[in-house]
Amino acid sequence: MNKTDLSSFNNDWYRPGSKIKRFFWYFFNVFFLINPCNPLSGLKIFVLRMFGAKIGKGVCIKQRVNIKYPWNLEIGNNVWIGEMVWIDNLADVRLEDNVCLSQGAMLLCGNHDYRKTSFDLIVRPIILEEGVWIGARSVVCPGVMARSHALLTVNSVATGHLEPYSIYQGNPAVKIRERKINES
């Protein structure tokens, strides 16, 4: 039986941006996004745009948010990103209009191929369509597409696509019922 050999790991094929850009982004991320002393959503949005993020209007970004590579991020209008959200966007992440990422949610675009001894890096994009709500401390795995108004409940793990207007729960998340939205 073969064994994992991390000494053979090689992700030279993966080029997420220049070393200089990544170096500067590391410090801007620490000082402006991860920093709990910066409550200014507008300043965070300015810095993200400065590094290539495409961001719409009415976006709210809370404290202690961690974004790996803003140049791989597209955010629509009226998006809420809660405290301690981690967007580990080794690939593109698109958040369409009216998406809500609750506290501590994680969007993970990368993983490793457990079938290979070299533990190769795998990256896939994440798309959250209009009105999607990712509950607190939930995880969205690489390659997931959450269709319009899907909901992933608290502490759940999405490993596959989420159907529109559906509520998912558990690890791995399974559909538990339809999402009905009432007028105010």
C-alpha cells in the first residue's frame, strides 16, 4: 500500500499572482481586514478594490474578515460579510447580489488530492448566486455552486451544488426543505 509523501508535493503550476502583489496584500489584509480595530466597511472595500476585487454597491464587511486573494473576488450589490469570515479564494469566488455570509463562514476553493502520494493541490471556483445565505460557521467547499436563494444552515458543510430556494443542513449538507420567503 502506498503512503503519502509530502516531500514530493509540488504546486509550481499554481500562480495566484506575483510575489510582490501577494507580499503587499498580506500586510494590507492584516491591517485593514483582519484587524478588529477597523470597523470601516468603506475603507475595506477601497483596499480590496485597490488590489483588484470587483465590488458592487451597498456591501457591508464586518471586522476580522480574511480574504486570500482579492483579485480572485467578485462581489455584487448589497452583500453582507460577517465577522471572522474566511474567503480562501485560491480560485475565483463570485458572490452575487444580496448574498449573506454569516459570522465565521468559510469559503474554501482549495483542497488536496488524497488519492495521490504527492498530495496534489486542487483548486475550484465557488459561485453563490443571488440571495444565498451561508449560515454562521458553515463551510463551502471547492467547486460548489449555490443557486439562487439557497440557504446553508449554521455549522453545515456544502460539498456539492445547492438547489435554488432550498435549505441545506449537516455535514455533508443535505436538503431538508424548500426555502419560502415572505413579503415584509
